Amino acid sequence: MLLCACGVQGPPHPPRLEQPAAVQDLAVVQRARTLELSFSLPQVATDGERLVKPLEVEILRAVGSVNSGPPPETWNLWKTLSGAELPPARPDGKIALPFSVSPEEFEQQHGATFALAVRTLTRRFRGRAVRSDLSNAVQVILVDVPLPARDLKIQAEEHALVLTWSAPAQTVSGQPATNVSGYRIYRSPTGKPGSFHRRGEVSALEYRDLEFEFGRTYVYSVTAVAKQDGSVAESETSATVETTPRDVFPPAPPRGLTAVYTSGAVEVIWTANSEPDLAGYNIYRNEEGGTAQKINQEILRTPIFRDTSIAPAHKYFYHVTSLDLANNESASSEEVQAETR
């Protein structure tokens, strides 16, 4: 007997909704007339499953006075970005979206509070949007930021790269720049966009960068910082300046030099230098009224030299110099004398 069995088909499952989870980490900074939003794109839907459909982003905005309190409940759609318009994530996993405020709007609105939020969406059949809940809301006062710092210069010292610049005279709206609270210093190994990292923030017109290496190239820029009622904004970056510092700084001259005649030779001893890039020493000798000549064939690695190329009944004068790994030679040590018998 031939038996046949058929599977029982269950009820069809409804298509997956794919409503994105809400953004939780929205942040905003102001640079000149640009508001830069940063946040992490959701990776899962509200059902806990991974998102498959392309994401779009909507930026919502509300404008109120500084004293208006919390952001209003009603948001205005400010910008919409398709998936193709979204930038790649930064190393921290977030995307950054810069939006410029037009000169006309900036003139009218600086000093006002901007409330910002985002939501993401996917598309269903026939392009119907499935939106996430609203993100956390952030507020920023649109600050009339200074123009960029001017005349950035770099001077290499032995232990620091010293940056100096001139303060901006005006704000973006053309007012006197009286709201500058400080300056932020940025450095890059290449000068390419996205490669600058903040080195520090100072209130003076000078910054000393103590962490550098001779022979390496660095590119610097500076922004002016303004603060207003808890909001912090930066100017556009200054013109960049590139430097490749060279080690032209000699070590200190040796100290504590002594010379003693003993057993047919003059022993010259001195205190060792402490520079981390010390390479060694040269020793020089002359007779009274003569010209000093270097008497070591190779650089001396230790602070002692035994001079056997001497004649009896002579008076010799010795001095020592130190050298670093860049072949910079110090000034002479103090001179000492020894008499042979």
C-alpha cells in the first residue's frame, strides 16, 4: 500500500515591521555657523532583531529664546538624509552630520536656543515610512563665535614646539570679539581632513607642545572658543602650519674635569652627562700657547681618557666636549692642566 503524507501549512506570518530603535546618544557642537550632530545609528529594530533595510535620517529642530525652558513638544523637520547621503562611521562608531546655518538666519538667530533631535526610518511597501521614536533632545545656544585665530607660528625649542598666534578681532556677525574664552590646539601627522586631534586648550596666545620627536612632521591648527550661558562653540580653524623640527641643540658641556699624571700617562676624568640623547665625548689637548687638537680617534663612550701620547717635563692643557646623537657638539668644558715628569 502506498501512503502519502502532506505537511500542514500554518497561517502566514505578517511581514516584519523593522521599526528602528531610537537613537540615545545624540550630541551637538557648534563650529562657526555649522552645527555638527553626532550619534550612533541603530543596528537593531524594536523587536530586537537586526535591521536589514536601509536607514534614512530625519533631523528635527525647534527654536526658542534662551529663557524658554525645555524644548517645545512640536518639532519642525529640518533636514532629511537618504542612506546614500549618510557618511561612514568615525572610529568611535558614530556618524557626524554638519549642517550650516545660512548667514541670514545666523544674523537673526544667534543668541537663540536651538533644540535638536533625530529619528531614523525604514521604508515598507510602496515607500511607506516606519519611523523610530524621537532621540534624546539636545539644546545649544547659537553663539556668535569669533573669527579664526590669525598668524599662527611655530618655533622649535629643545624641549617644546612653541605655538603663538594673534587673537581674532571680530565675531562671525562682525561684532568685536569680546567673548573669546580660550583656544584649542589641534595636531595632525599629515594635515588631511579628519586626521587632526586636540592637543590642549589654553587661555593665552601661546601653547607649548612637549610631546614631539625631532625629524617628524607635524601640522597644527588653532580654533578660538566662545562660551555663552553654558554653551560652548568653536571658530573655524586657523590656517594650518607645518613643521619638521630638527635637533640643532647641543648638550651641556661636561663638568667636574680633572687631569692627573700617573705612571707615564695623564688620566682625564669628568662627570658623566645626563642627556638621554648623549652619544659621547671628544677630548682636546694643547700645550701652553698652542692650539688645541682633538686627541681621541673615536668618540669616547665613558667619561674617562688615558693620554699616553705625552712627553716628559711638559705642561698640557685639556678640555672636553659632549656630543648628542644628532652630532651636535657642546661648548668646551672648563680647562684643566697636568704636568708630566
